[in-house]
Amino acid sequence: MNEMKFDWDDLRLFLAVAQHGGLAAASHATGKSAPTLGRRMLHLEIVLGRELFRRHARGYELTEDGTLFLEQIKDVEAKIAPLATSAEKDRKTLVKISAGTWMTLALMQDIAAIMDGNDRTQLRFISDEHILDIGHREAMIGIRNRRPEQIGLACRKVGRVQFAGYAASKHVKPWAKVIGNTPSALWLNQSVEDAECIEVTAPRNALDMAKTGICRAVLPTFIGDQESDLVRVTAPILELAHDQWLVTHNEERFIPEVRVTIERIAELLKKLHMRSGADV
């Protein structure tokens, strides 16, 4: 072997590529993207100093060295497999979901639909107005208000979010102003005098205060329209409308538990925006 670092996980990936005869099928079996598998197999060949595959348009064919290597590591696999099987029974995949206050609240209300039959998944919701870095694995799934430009991320548009003012009655005049740099907070700073506001430190406080009848609050329509004790007191605020994107790392989206969670969240968001009257 040369001085390049050997990665034991490459043996597992090699087995998958060899047994499935190509990258596409091995991708589904391993949770790794085809380009990643291709890079890992090339790295393994360089480390071993052997050509393991003949690469054809129809797939990957083992060379004589590749066939010999496969037989050698099958013995290793046979010894390790019982240990791996035992660990696999209890394994759960931690799926970290990053979203703002309102989207986290909406997902929590339909948590049963996300979790139904998905008992191999451990969900962790990270509710923060600060955008976490999916590329650096701070989160696995993110719900964003703009299309990401970072390389290595996969995304899809899931709807359009609209905002409006809500209160228990149209006669209520003061506003709940969230201290922060969110678009709705900045809009209130520019549109309403401080004397007409009650300041709060968290977006959820604004909703709670509006429900008591004390003040108005700027809310996304998918939240405000579902509150039976609130009514719209403004037209949709055009400056705050934005597209919404479901984002994940390009490689982690192939992990089965992540893929299932993404699809269920996407379906929930589509229904959510349809109910709120936003364009999808």
C-alpha cells in the first residue's frame, strides 16, 4: 500500500459495488451517491496499488485483482457480519431538522405523519432563526427562505410563504414587535412607531400575545389562518412573501431514513401551503 490513508469503510463500499456490478445499484444499498462511490473506489485502488474494476458504460466489472481482493475480504466480512447485525437491530439514524420558529411549530403539529412507521429514525428539531450550515453537517434537513448556492446541497421548492397581520379583533391596535433581524421584525421596525409596539424576544411570544387580545402580530398565513381565535387585520404583506426550499446534503439524502423524512416533510409542506392559500 502507498502512504495514502486507508479507510475501512471503503471495504464495505467495495463489496456493494462488486456485488451490484455498478454504482447506481450500490448507491441505493449504501446510502452514498454514485459520484461519491466512484471517488471512493478510485481512492481504494490508489491505496492498494491495484486496479480493481474495469469501468464500462454498463457498469463496473471486477478485474482479476478485484476478484482476488473480493475473496480476501469476504472472510473478513463473515467474521464481522454477526457483530454488525447485532448492532444494526438497535441502530437508529439521527435526523436533524433545522427550521425557523413557525415552520418548526407547523411540523410539530403533524409530527405523527412524519414518524408513522419510521421507527428507525430519531428526529431532532433545531428551531432557530439562525441558518445552520448543512454543508458542515450542523443539520441534515433544512427549510429555507431562499435557494441555497452552496456546492454539494440538494434542494427543491416546496411552496411560497405569505405573511399578514393577525389579532383577536380588528379593533386591537398595538403590535407585538420581535427584537431581532428576521424580515418580519425589520418590516415592523420600518412600518410602525415604537410607541405603538410591545417588544418581545421570541417570535412565539408574539403569537401568544395576539391570542390574548392584547396586540397584533405579524405571522405567516399558514400559522395565523389556523388559529380560530385570530383574524387577519391586514392584507398580505407583499414585502415579506418568499419561496420556501427544502434542503439537504447531496450525499445524506440517499440515507433511507433521511429520504423518507424528506418526502414526508415535502408532502406536509405542500398541503400546508395549499391550505394557507399560498402559491406552490
